[in-house]
Amino acid sequence: MLKLSQPNISEVAIEAVVDVLRSGQLVHGSESDEFERELAEYLGCCEVVLVSSGTAALHVALQALDISRNDAVIVPDFTFPATANAVSVCGARPVVVDVSSQNYTIDPELLEEAVRSWSGPEKLRAIIAVHEFGHVANMAEINRIAQKYDLFVIEDAACALGAHDQGTKAGTFGSLGCFSFHPRKTLTTGEGGAISTNSHELASKMRALRNHGMVRSERGMQFSEPATNYRLTNFQAALGRKQLPELDDWINWRRSLVQEYAIQLQSLIRAEKILQPEQAPGNSWQTFMIVLGSQFDRDSVISSLRDYSIESNLGAQSLSSLDLWGEQSPSLKVGPRLYRQGLALPLFERMSLKDVETVSSSLAKVLNDR
Ligand SMILES: *Cc1c(COP(=O)(O)O)cnc(C)c1O
């Protein structure tokens, strides 16, 4: 079976984890400190705060900006539910805006319309821009709108470590950038996450928020506010550290695989059986998702591909379609279609160009048979 995705853990990385286990320093320690420093350097931001998952990163980021009851936060329709769940868990209301069919990220025009016409009882406080699958959202426009209406920008860069727009890394455009190191992401520590920021003040606040609200002073341990434990372990940090120097090479190989997909899928695209996403140069391609024409039943295509020993899956969810976060605008169109017709194809470092050809020709057989 050709898998949809596979973590890329080297023997060297495994050794590094085992070394930490032998050392006995399992949480807090030099691996965590160094990983934070190296990530900040890689991203080109002042500080990085490690946490236990991408969802924890979103929760801590929202808490750091004091988002709570009576607040509303804009989120894109097409994303993993964690983006909206984090807002709900803070007691705030997620307001869903539709996405672009070109790169699956929030549509700036619809965003501005939603902000301008906001009339809910809650105060609109922030926008979460999601860099879905490694496609960098239109941050120039999003920041412009946020500035105009005095909103915070949080980037959900869970899928986008290493993605950039003209050299500026995803996660460093807004106030706070949230990353995930789940095994489905390109760099993984099992579970894990991080928050990037250029504000030392927010970084200190987030260090307390991930650690029971604890701050150290001359008088010893102080507890500043109620908070939870969202720490990453030292051995997970060691695992992440060994992957970071490889990441750009991995992303470059992913770009080559996607270019090959674009070539191999040309005839299906021309026949309007599928649509492919925009290929921006800075995309980190955590996932390659195409969109099937409405004549196809996506789940049955997934099952036919399985008969060719190829694993595929839906891409992400449509928040308005799941209907878990209160009433949303009834006019959403693109997100629901991506949720229904999106098909994620295999993409990981150990795949070959030949594998891409195999997937593409199998997909052609499946679709041309219908
Ligand atoms: C994976 C993902 C998350 C959640 O990250 P976890 O580490 O699994 O908690 C949040 N948002 C997006 C867009 C994701 O893809």
C-alpha cells in the first residue's frame, strides 16, 4: 500500500531521543531550550514557545491575547476543526468566512466584507489565518484589514512550517504563529507544537500559560493566573531538533513531487475532471489536495484507489458544514465543496517520481472508468 503520508524519522533522530531518555532530564532542559532558539532562527522571529500540540498552540495564543467570552474571532471555513475549537474553548465565538478555490485559504474580499458588516453582540477581536496544507494565505491583505479594523492576526501555520511568501516565513506575519508537529505534518515530534512571536511580552505570558500560570521571581514560584500544562517533553524536542536542518530539503523534494503531479495529471485537468491548486513558489506542500469534479463521488474514488493499493483521503473539513460552532453565513460555497470533493493524494519525502506516476495513472483509470 502506498501511504498518504509517512513520518521521516532517521536513526540519528532516534538516537538523540534515546540519549535524552538515558539522561533522565525528560521535561524542561537543553533540548527544549535549543529547539526554541533554532526554530526562532529558522523562522526569522524573536521568540518561539514550545507546547504539546498545534491545538495547544492555538489555545495559548488566544489566551495570550485575552480572547474570551463576549469576543468573536474570524476563522476560514476550510480547515481542521481545531482552529475553531480553540476559539470555542476560550468561550469566544468563531465566525466562519469562505476560502479561495485557488489555494484554499481565507478569501480577503469576503474577510473584509465580514469584518465591515459585523453586527454580532460579541466584540470582533482577531482573525485566524490558516495556511492550509502549506499554502500561504494572502497576509498582506489580511494584515491590512486587521490594521484598519484594529484586530489581532493569529496564523494557524500548523501545516506550514517552512512555507514562505517572498522569503517571509509563514507564522511570522501576524502577532502570533501556531505550528503543529503531529505525525501528519512534515516535521514531527509525535504530538507537539510551537508558537512564534516578535513580542517578548507575549512570549513570557505564553511560557506561563503553558506551565500552570507559573512565573519564577526572586521570591520563588508565583502563580499569575489559572492555566494548564501544555509543555513539550525534552525528548520530543530532541526529535524535532534533528529534523529541522533537513526540513528545507524535504520541502524542496515535496515541490518536485507536486510539479510531477501537475504534469502527470494534465489530461485529467484538461478534461475538467479535476482541479489542482495554485503552485506558489513558497508553498511547503504538507498535503497535495486536488478537487474532483461534481460528477464524482469522492468516497467511492478513495475506495477504488485503495484497490490499486493507494491510500488517499479527504483533505480538511468545512466548519460551516460540520455545524458545531453556532449559526454561520448561509452563503458559503467553496469550503463546503472542498470538503465534499477534495482528494488528498500521497505525498511524503520517501516517495519517488515513479510513485507519482503510479498514483496519477491509477487515478486516471478510476476516473475514466466512471
Ligand atoms: C493539524 C492541525 C491542527 C492541530 O494540530 P495538532 O498538533 O494535531 O493539535 C490545527 N490546525 C490545522 C490547520 C491543522 O492542520
